Amino acid sequence: MLTLIKMATILVIEDDKDIANLIAYHLEKANYKVVIARDGKEGFPLAKKVLPTLILLDLMLPEIDGLEICRILKANEDTKNIPIIMVTAKGEEIDKIVGFELGADDYIVKPFSPRELVLRVKAVLRRLSLPKDKSILEADGLKVDIDGYKVNINAQPVHLTITEFNLLVTLMKKRGRVFSREMLLEKVWGYSFEGYDRTVDVHIKRLRQKLKDKAYLIETVRGVGYRFKE
């Protein structure tokens, strides 16, 4: 499993040459293969050609911006399951929220430390390589096949991102238990950084939207966090 993570290919879509090279340097140092696209127009065709394990996507791109690229990637059958980490500048809170709603898995804010960058990449890839439990979780027409990575509502398939899937499974496995945002960051994202509570809230919102009339199963405990209805 560790070999899978180390051999992962990371596509970096970043128009700033210095930043792209800096990212590539630290990822290659951490034993990842790196491919670079200089703008959004080049990014999508390259993603289809390479089919990377993960994409680092800058939001402020020429030609086609990062949010549009994210939308295109998640709408395409070949690339929709590739996890995306958005790279944003401070003050772009609305872009982060929109990015999550489009299906991005995580974000990192410029300027970032090389350690944080590698940590976030490892955390997302760890979610991909975690062994699946051979079990089925069910609640009022909602069925989650953990081993098969499938979610159905009344026998109709629901497409979730890797992060949304892991978030749902974490809550369903401990029905009735309240998880704080910090606990969910640790369990689902694999890290905890001050100021990233909003990440959990946005993913819960997006998950509820996808669950539609079963959204009530995920309850908000005011001032504490979230739980799956007992």
C-alpha cells in the first residue's frame, strides 16, 4: 500500500512557473511523479491523457480558471474520480466553497509550507489506499457498500467524492455519536489545522445535497458538531 502512494502521479495545474517548480521539487523529493500543466486550457487534456492519481489545481489560471477546470474534470467519466486539491490565495473563501461544491477534496492556501503541501497530498492519497471494510451500512433506504465503494438511495446510485464517501461512512459507523469538526478533520482528512473547520461544514452541506430526502439522517448538534441519526 505504501508503494502505491509513493508511485502516485500528481498533476500540477499552475501558471506560475516558480510555484509550479517549487511544488514539483518537494513532491518529487517525497517520491511522487509530477506532471505540470501551465494553464487551464492545457490542464484538462493532460489530465485525460495521464489520468493522474491526484490533481493540484490552482484557482487563478489564465484561459480557463480553476473552478471551471474542476467542473469539467468532475463532469468527465474518465476524470471524475480523481481527487483534487485546490490551491487558493487568502481571501478567496467563496471560491473554496464553490470548489468543494463542485467536488474538490481539499484545499491549501498560498503561501504554504512544503511540509503542509506534502502532508495534504499524503492525507488524500491515504484515503484512496485505505482497505475497505467488507460490510454494508443501511438506514431508511440509504445503502452504503463499503467494500464496493457504492452508495444507493432506494436502489438508485449516488455519486460521492472520496472525501464525501469517507465522511458518510465515519458518521454511519457510529450512529448517534456526536463528532466535533476537529474529530472529523482527523478521521476523514487525516490532519487538523486551525481555521479549517469550514472544510467540514461545506462537505456536510454538499453531502446532504447529494443525499436529497435522506439528508435529515445527518444531524447538526449546535455548538458541537455532527452525528448520524440513531
